[in-house]
Amino acid sequence: MKINGKYVCLKSINVGDSNFIYNLRQNKNNSFYLHKPPKSIKYQKNWIKKNIKDHKALDFIIINKKKNTKLGTIAFDSININEAEWGRWISKGNTIENIEAIILLLNYGFKKLKLKKIYSLTNINNKKVINFHKNTTALYSGKIKSFFLIKNKKTDAVKFVFNKKNFYKFKKKFDFMTRSIQL
């Protein structure tokens, strides 16, 4: 599956993306607030094979359309009839590319999957991503105690939620911002 935007597209992951995802997760700047990265590319391939079969998850590679280069990953997890978690968002794209990737994913969730709510769970220490959420129209929904196990230490998660109404406000804001931008 491929979801096209103006600057990026989202392509369903496949086993051929293993090296890219493995290297992205091994980067200490990217993995500082995440669960432990896989031990090897073989582990990454096995995880992808398993996850592709999981009907409660949809994982994508973020691709720069102009350069046709891989920028990162983004996904839905815990998909059910009404809601899903969006996450596994690791990207080396610029601000516009990263925001568009989120919009493409959320738009797919609300329009194609007919979700009523899409939430994210962020490591409480990841101030950069928490500030990003605060600057969107996502609704703060509280903390979840000891949700993550990062470097053998339990860490709280911060939950933000998009419903259709606040998502479309966010999308409209982004569309207005990018009308005159040429990347």
C-alpha cells in the first residue's frame, strides 16, 4: 500500500526495509527514548515478518517523494474498531515532511479505517515530541505510570488524542502553512 502526499509518501513496510529500519533504530539520537533496538538485522527481519501478519498493526516507511529516499517510519498499533495508537515515528525528515507523514497516517486512519480516536503514547522524558504534541490540536489525555521499560527502567507515558474534529483543525493549519512552500 502507498499513501501519497505533496512532499512524502507512506509505503507499507516489507522485509527489504530491514536494513534501513535497523540502522535508524541503532542511531543513539533516535533510540534514546525508545524500547531497546533489535540485536541484529535478522531480528529486525523477523519482527517485520511477524508484524506484517498482525491485523492490529500497520507500519509504513516515510519516503521523500522528490528524492525517492527513505526518511523514517510511522505506524498504527493496537488497531480496533474505534481507535488505534499511532507511533513508531522515527524520522530524519524536516519539519514539513514529518508533519505531512503524520497527517497522511491520521487521515488514513479517520477516512479509510473509520476510526473515531487516534492516540499517541510518548516517553515522558522526550520533551521534544511532547512539545510537538502540545503545538498541535491533539488533546492531552494524561499520564500512564510505568508504561515503558527503557534501559531497564520503568518510565511514564504521556497520552495525546486526536479525534476527527481536532485532526481536521490540525490538517487545515498544516495545509495553510504549506501552500506557498516549495521543498
